[in-house]
Amino acid sequence: MITMMNMNCNDNKTMAPVVRPATQAGRFYDGNAHALTQNVDSLLARHANDSTYQRLAALIVPHAGHYFSGNVAAAAYMSIPAGKQYKRIFLIGPSHYEWLDGASVNNEADYYATPLGQVAVDRETANQLICADSVFGCYPKAHNQEHCLEVQLPFLQRRMGDMPPIVPIIVSTNDYAKLQRMADVLRPYLNDDNLFVISSDFSHYPRYEDARKVDIKTAEAIMTGDVSTFIATLEENSKSGMTNLQTSACGEFPIIVLMLMLDNNYQIHHLLYQNSGDIDSQSRNRVVGYHAFAIERSKHHAIQKKPADNTRQQGSVAFTLSSKEQQLLKEIARESIVAAVNGKKTADMPNIEKYPTLQQKCGAFVTLTQHGRLRGCIGLLSGSLPLHETVRRMARAAALEDPRFNPLRREELDDTDIEISVITPMQRIHSLDELELHRHGIFIKKGNRSGTFLPQVADEVDWTKEEFVGHCSRDKAGLGWDGWRDAELYVYEAIVF
């Protein structure tokens, strides 16, 4: 059995830059660069006197054709202060073509093309998200023809001037636990360095008057900042019996992810509402609604630290787990798996706050075996959540989401054994002399590629140190047998039980 981390789907860097073409030019917006510039600038100019927000954290913007939703989109983009510089922009939208039951981060493209030029992709951050949690992957079909992110780019190019790189993410799952995991991974990036752009239209296809009613209710729910209120409002709308109402928000899931990242230190501003009937009065029997929101960070809100690079040394304080704490983690893992297989939520472990060690943030892997054979293994090398919560989520993911196996079935539970590996902080090494087989796991990183072997891999094979790192370099990081020699090497220990 060789356990592994579910790293990424395709990070094969080619010599020539990979450019995602402007598939919607000439459809959702003008394909001629000069005409597109004039159109976008004229829309932005309508809101030249609108308020801007110096600590703008996020926008919710529609993604219909510029002719229909461009005015509302422009209201959102003009809330960005002139000359404001961001390190990167997270573009997050729904999938109109592929069901993913997760999220797809485009780590394949180096650039997104529009008639106004190419926009760089922050592939390093894209890879970090994919490595952080198996809920993120890369599924090219989700991006190839998707318009919800592409239509935002011309507005950003004209408003930003010096356009930062983007992180393109398509969210496609109604699993609340997975949406929460996405929010947990993304939350550390919600700082003054970055802008989040959430792409969503609202009511789809009711009559004009009905659209206004339902869209007002949805907007009011978003303004509360409360996720449960937003979800309940969408459910209430869907049960209203309103003619032709197919959805109240096609970007429901990306909006939920954003709302899960927010706290009381953020203020949500509603900027503008229109629907397609306001643009084309001849089509008021079947309209689509458009809202623009700006999410502002409080002036008194402490800037969040940047997410810890999982290759950075996090300290050398000794970390131990008592037998009672190990037993509790095993119980949490098993209850999580049983609940997941039965389609239920995991109940909170009572009195878990009595165990300070289980509140520490560190990585963990959960490995499932049946009669000594691997049945699933998912984990994180570093954690942004309390250890008990990391174990709970990784146990569920190992049971249902390891791409090498079918989801665990209820009748398999009695034959499934659970092994937990709690990961200690990583330490940089510069020589294999610093690596101790059977004690240390290895993490290899070079550019956008990385791979790991847990310490117990050495217990299952008869490899030398060179073979241990060679196999990891070739089989996990995709760097070739000797690729580790000029890569960054890190070791860590695992408390296995």
C-alpha cells in the first residue's frame, strides 16, 4: 500500500504558453477590440460618480451578455477605487455545462485571451488550492466554453489598467459540506491583497413583475450576510409557484462560498438592480434578473495573514497526542464515515473543547484499508482548521472522494479499517543525510509541481533513501527520477495510529 495525497489533475507545463481562447467574443460581448473598448468604457462612464470602496474585498456581478447586464456589471466594477492594485483576482462562478460535485480551478492555462489582450493566470495559487483540499480539482471541460468568468475580463481590463493575474474557479456542487471546505481554503486569501469576483445572474425566466419581486427578496437575503437566510429564501422562492421561475440565482453555490467566508467585519452594499426587461421592453414575459453588490472590509478589521505556504517551516515545537486524544480522533473519523455513507451530517463530538491539542491547526491524512488493501486515502499536509475538524473532513473525503476508488458502500463499513496520520510541521532539508527513512515523510517541490510520500511508505517497500525520493520525484511530483536534486526538499513526521 502506497498512500498519497490527491494533488492535481494536470500540471504539465509545456514550452509554449497555454492560452485559453476568447470563446465568447462575438457572442456575449463585441469581438472587435476597438468596439469592445468603446462599449465597456461607455458603460463604466455611466457610473463615474458612483461610490468607491477603499477596502473593497469582493463583488457579486452578473454574467449575461454585455448588452443586457453590462450596465449592472459596470456599477460593480466602478466601485473599485481608481488606481487600486491587487495582487490577484479570484474569479468564481457556476458551471453552465458540467456537473462537478466540487470545484474546478484552471491550473492548465497560462493566460485567458480577450480581444483586449491576454490576462495572466496565477497558476501557483491555482495549484495551492488544488493541493489544499480534494474538493478542488482541474476539469478542463468546465472551463472550455464557460462564459461566466470570461465576460468579466473586459470590464476588469478597462477598469484596472495594470491587470493582475486571475485565479479562475468554477463551483458546481450542492453539497454544503464541500462548499464549507472551499470557503475554509479560500478564506485566508480574503485579504487586502486580493479581490474576489463572484459571477451570478439572478431570477431566470419569470415575467417582469415577478422577477422584480423575487429578485428583491433574494437581494435582501444576501444583504443579511446570513447563509441560512439566503438558502431558505431560495427554497421559498422555488416553492412559490411563480410561473417560469427556474432559479433565483444561477450562481447560488459561489455566493454561498463567499458568504461562508464573511463575518461581521464585512459590510454588503447593494449597488444596482435591473432585469433584461429593462433593456428590451418587448421581452417582458421572460426575463433574467441582474444584481450588483460590493462587499467592503471594515476599517477596523485586522488584515488576515496570507495563507501559509505548505512548504514553509511552521515551527519545531514538539507535538504529541495522548492515547485518549488518538481514540477520540478515531471515533470522529469513523462517525464521519458512517454518516457520509448514510447521507447524513456528522454530529459534533461532545466536550471536544476540553482537548486543546485537538484544537491545534495541523495536517492529517485518513487512510482506509480492507483486509490490508488500500480503499481510500485523502489528506492535507498542513491545516487551516482544528485537527479534529480536519480529521472529520478527510475521513469523509477518503470514503467518498478518492478518485481511485468508487465511494464506500454501507455494506463495506464493517470490513474497513481506519488509519490516521497526523502531520507535524515541515522542515526544510538540503541533503538526504537529514532524511531518516521510516521516521520522515518527504515533500518535494519545484515550481508548480510537488509530491509527497508519508513516512509509513518506507515500511511497505524495501527502498533506499535515493529510491524513496526518486520514486516520489518521478511518480508523485512528475519531475523525473533525478528531479529532486534541484528541487526543494522538506521532511515531516507523522503520528500514525
